Amino acid sequence: MFPSITLAQEIGIAVLLVAAFVWVVGLGHILWDGRFHHSGQDAFEGLSTIPTQRGPAGHPMESVELTEEEEQAFAGLVRTIPLH
């Protein structure tokens, strides 16, 4: 192929070119599938990392008894949070 490089170097170049081609094709396939092939199940429906509320009968570590002052302070804090 090239007169100035050895056979081992030619084989190395061929292997690197094939690996680069396979990588580019695989990356293109991943990007194409991720961009254009969304199913209805994957539709965004909110934050999936926040679990649903279990109600008052949940685990005892999920509830905290607050004093009247703490409840008022928390209510005031919640009122300061912007809705949008």
C-alpha cells in the first residue's frame, strides 16, 4: 500500500480505520434512534424521580411532628415560593 511503512503499520492503520467507521456508524445509529423514534410510553409526564405520596399511613420516618410555631413558619415559607 505505502512503500515507506511496514506491513504491521498498514494493518494497524486498517484496524483503526475500521474501528473508527464502526464507531461513527454506531454513534449515528444511537443518535438517530434517540432523536426520531420515541414511543408513546416514553412521553414526559413529570419528574419520575419523585415518588408518589403515600398518605398519613406511610413509613414513620416520612412524617415529622411540628410545633405550632414551626407550622406557621413553614406556611409563611411556602407562601413565598413563586408559582411560575
